[in-house]
Amino acid sequence: MSRTTDLSHPSPAGAPRSGRRRSAPGTNRKVRRLSTRDKVVLAFMVGIPTLIQLAFVWIPTVLSVFLSFTRWNGLALSDIRAAGLANYSYVFNDSPAFWPAVQHNILWLVFLAVIATPLGLLLAVLLDQKIRGSKIYQSIFFVPVMLSLALIGIIWQLFYQKDNGLLNFLLGTAGTPQAVDWFGNSDVNIWAALVAATWRHAGYVMILYLAGLKGVDASLKEAAALDGANGRQTFFRIVFPAMAPINIVIVVITIIESLRAFDVVWVINKGTNGLELISALVITYLIGEGQSIGIGSAFAVILLVISLVPITIYLSRTFRKEKF
């Protein structure tokens, strides 16, 4: 038997033998459309966070701005009356606590910037030297960051207590007339509260700078060493400028921390008797005995405007770098 081969219609040279057609190179494939399930999942992923932010951030912000121009006792909506700029006039001209609060907020900012932030940087540099137990030290210094400021205020209350506090015990004055009332004395309580705030802020700054130090190119340090630079010169002329993005973030965080400081002073004495802060005045007028929703909202708007300044500077610098 002979096998016959059909050669009557030979395939052209280079043509594929299979019946499937290959798409030409560069041909655009059909984009897969989202299914109904994908659209539902995407709607939940985008919609729920947006609704949460609207409910807890933007709507209260807009309402605060509106209420700052009104008089309202916080009871019936029908009691809301237009007040114009009267609330702001009271805040700037007649409020006995506003300008002391501004001074305390400025003092808070200066103390965090001059004491707490450099202390956090120093801790980061020391722990970046790969010393034994550095992870343990990092955990110890970072513990205050994980605690709420209200709890920190309670801890430092126990430390500063007049009769049975640890500090007066170490000074040998506990239970004696010479014992210092660290939180009750208006001449010293602001400094005691600042030390408590530094305990937390320094740990936060330490972690940020540790992350920045890990990101500095080691070749820069080696090049500086070859040029004869010592450790101090290498840090301030090479390493620290290389951490410019981290420095900007820490400056913004320090400013915001000084403005939103509230929990510590509220736990101590509700922001009175030498511990007046703008954030504490907001709560005092919103829920305090002399409740005035309009004045409390005016304090909140002023605090918002001041807070927007460092945030705007930070965002403008960030987007400018991304653009260029």
C-alpha cells in the first residue's frame, strides 16, 4: 500500500500550519470590563472611607464654621440666631483665656522644637550605631507613642503628685510643707506638662529619624570619610541634609502636636490655672459649664486656620517636588 500525500495545495512559506490565527504584533487586546461584582466591591472600598471622612471630618468642619457666626445654646435648632462677627470679637477682645492660651501654645511649640525634637534625633543617632540591645531600647522609647495622651497625663499625675508622688519622694519632700505641687502651682505646671509631652514626642521623632537614617546612602558617608570629614562633620553636612524629606515631616508634626495638645492638660486640671490651651478652650465652651456653641466653634475655626498653615506649606513643597 502506498501512502498518498495531498500536495495539490501547498502552504505558503512561513505560514502557520495550525488553523488558529495569531494576532499581529502591537494589536491592542480587548480591555476587560469590570463585572457587577467588581463594581460593587470598588464602590464599597471607595464609598465607605469617603462617607466616614465626610461624617467625622468635613461635615463637622463646615458646621463649626457656620455655628461660629451664630448664637446657640445647643438645645433646639430653632434657637439658633445669627451673631455675625460677635463671637470672634469676644474671642480676640474679651476672652480672658485666649491670649494666655496662644502664649502657651507658642511655648509648647518652642519647647517641642528645641528640646523634644533634638532629643529624639539624638536617640535615633545613638541607636543607629548598632549597639547591643538597640531593639530593646527602641521599644522602650517607643512605648509612650503607643499610649494615649490621656493615659500619659494620668501616669505623670502619679509622678508629680504632691504628697505621694515619685518626684517629691526622690527629692525628699513628700508629705512635708516643702513638697511642690507640680500640677497645682500655676508657675510650674506648664513646665511639668511639657516634660510629659516631651516623653511621648521624643519617641515619635526617634522612630522617624531612625527610618531616615536607614535610607541614607552609605556611599555618601564613605566619600566624606575619604575626604577627611569627622563624624560630626559627616552628620551635619552630609547625613542631616540628605534627610530633608524627613525633616520637613517632623517640622509639620511638631507644629501640629503643639496645636492639638489637649489630653495632658485636660487630665491635669481641664486646661485652667496656668494650663490654658486653645484646644482646651474649644472643649470648655462646647461642653463646659459656661456652654456657648458659637464661641466654642469660633475657637475651633481659629485653631483650624492656624493648623492649615503648616499643612499647606508641607503639601505645596511635596507637590512641587513631584512636579519637577
